[in-house]
Amino acid sequence: MPENESARTGQRSRRASRPGIRRLFPLLAATVTGSILATPATSTPVRPEETTLASFYEPAADRIPGTHGSVIQIRPLTGDPALAGARNYLLMYRSIDMRGNPVAVTGTLAVPDSTPPPGGWPLISWAHGTTGVADACAPSQDTSPDFPAHDYTSMVRRVQERWVAAGYAVAQTDYQGLGTPGPHGYLIGTAEQRAVTDMARAARQIDPDIGTRWVAVGHSQGGQAAVFTDAEAQQWAPDLQLLGAVALAPASHQGIGLQASQLASTAGVAGPLAPLTGGAVSFLPLIIRGAQTVAEVDPVRFLTPRAQSMLDEADDRCIGQLRQPDSWGGLNADDVFRRDGDAAALIRVLNENDPTALSFTQPLLVLQGRADTTVPAPGTEAMVVRQRASGQPVQYHAYAGVDHRGVLDASFDDALDWVNRRFGR
């Protein structure tokens, strides 16, 4: 879907001001051919480069075109965000955005620091949950407790270390536009899938001891990405063998949730219905920014003047900061939505990126906490019911008393057992 630049005027000024970025994308689009989509990435090891951490995220323009899933540059990692028991790398690799342009994406790779099993290390390509859409929110930039999403990303790393201890290589993408030039397609399923899958290809280029078989695992935003990966990855990267996907508390029914919030505001019952909308208010500026990467979405049509004035906070604040009382966390639906507003364009994008109606042949495991108020269990269960009714291979486990982040630990043993069986371990 084409992006309408006029709808985003003034909304990405920080990113757009980077030298040459606006001129870069049309040039790159002209240089990309269909062969980029079909050529597998080489498994020849890539050597680390001497770059500063700050410059690592700003690649030279002439380095970005190339095969999706191929590595642009790497550097070894020590300390956060490295995982214990592994050789760790910060990497930049190539992907393709929703306009067909090559883009640089960053992420991290952890390979167990021991002898690989026959067939190579089994690979987990991890899709992280919501951190934000600002470059500063990229998980690979979490090098200290001062990182604005450290409370979440450090928790995820402890879970990922359990995967490493169980004998898995773990790769985690930042997604397109987080840390690197260009906008982040928040909740745009295909863009997320490409980042997750191309990370799996890049991991093998860095370390050929990683096997060709892999599983996608994702939480929250990443849970949605994992379902899209299950549906689309094998076609995107036929040189790898996707064995399935694990979706923890996957975002779904976002369009319905947004409609519910808007209708609740119109009816004057926003407060009582808040638990059913998944705390959408704090996520709304991120949702809008994500939708604007693929469609013309004009917030003036549905946001109140107060909410419009706060929209730019998404461009330099992470989700924890947006949830604060002095930001979007201090608003309710009545403060956000115009009673005569028209959010049809935004709702359409969300519905198009709902994982509920996807078709896939590889198995999917869905894991959900019943006490989750961010991604409420009824929405996840509705997704599973529809997928099963249409014949999709879905297994589902729910955990009583477990909230949105708690599902990461509560479900680990079930996830590990399921993934082990996929790999025949």
C-alpha cells in the first residue's frame, strides 16, 4: 500500500531530517529488482567491523541495497543486551519495507557458547513486544537500566537466556525503523514478518553453525508478528525451514478495540468499558504512527485537539513514558476521540493486519494469561476459535492469574516442550 507523505507532514521531522534519507528511498527503489526477493543469503561468516555504537545505526546509503536477509555489518556484544552463556552480536541486515524499498534493520544474535549439535543450532527468531516507535526504543540499544523500556527488555532477556541454556540460538530483530532510518510499521504484520524472517537468514550468515530449521516466537506486538510469520515466512525465505510459531499474548482485534473505545466515548461509558479495550489509549499514538506507514490516516478526523497536540510524543517517547500520567496515560477515551470523529481509515488498516483470518500450514502455539488487561484473553480466545474453525493447526494454553508480562515466565516450560517437539528433540 502506498504511503501518503502529506498525512505525515511534521510527524516524523526528527527522522526525516537525517541527511539524505528523503532522497534515499526513491533511489533505492529504482535499484531493487525482483532477484533480490529470490536470492538466498550466503552462509559465509561475516567478520565484525570496527564502528562506534552511535554510528552503527546510521548505515551509508550505498550499503543498504542487496539481498534481503543478508548482513550489512556486525559487532560483538558484551554486557547488556547480550545473553549469558552465548557468543553475542549486534547486527545490521537488509529487509524490504512495505513500499518495496530495501531497508537496514538492526537486532541481536546469541549463539550458545558450546559445540553445536548435528544439523546445527536450532534457531529461535524472537519478535519483541511493544517498546515504542521512536528510534531510542530499539531493544538492541538497551545497554543500561537507563534505557526507557529496560523493565520489559531485561525481563525478555532472562527468558531468552533460558532458551540459550536449552540449546537454542536466539536472534531478536528490532523491526524495521526502530533504531534505523525510516518509520516503524507498528502492528503492520507483513513488515514485522519480514524483519523476523530476514533476521533468521542473517543469523545463518553470521554463524554457519546455525541450522536451516527455525521457529518464530513473539510476545504481544511480537505475538501478532509470530502469527504473520507462520503464515508468510516460508514463501519469503524458502531456503529456510520454518517449523512453526509461538505467539504469547498476541495482539488481535485491534480494529474492534478501537471502535469500542470510540463508541464508548460517544455513549459516555468509556470508564466502565476500559477493561474490554485492552488499555488502547496509551498505545493509540503508536497505532496511528504504524498505520501511517501504509495508508493515509489523518488524526485530525478523529482525535480531539488535546490528543492531536500530544501525538508527536510517540516520536521520542517509549511505551513506558507514554503510559505516564503526564502523557497518554493521563487520558481516557473521552479525552482522545471526537464524538463526531471518523476513524474508518485507521480501523481499516488495523483490520487488514489482524492475525485472526490468516491461513497457515505450520503449527501455531498460542499462550495467554487470563489476567492480562493489555491483550485481554477473550480477544485471543476469539482469534483461536476462528482459526480452529477454519482448519488452522492451532494449540492454545491459558494461565489463570497471569498478566501480560507474566505469561513470559509462566508459559516457558510449555513453549519449550512444544518447540523441542518441533525439532524432534
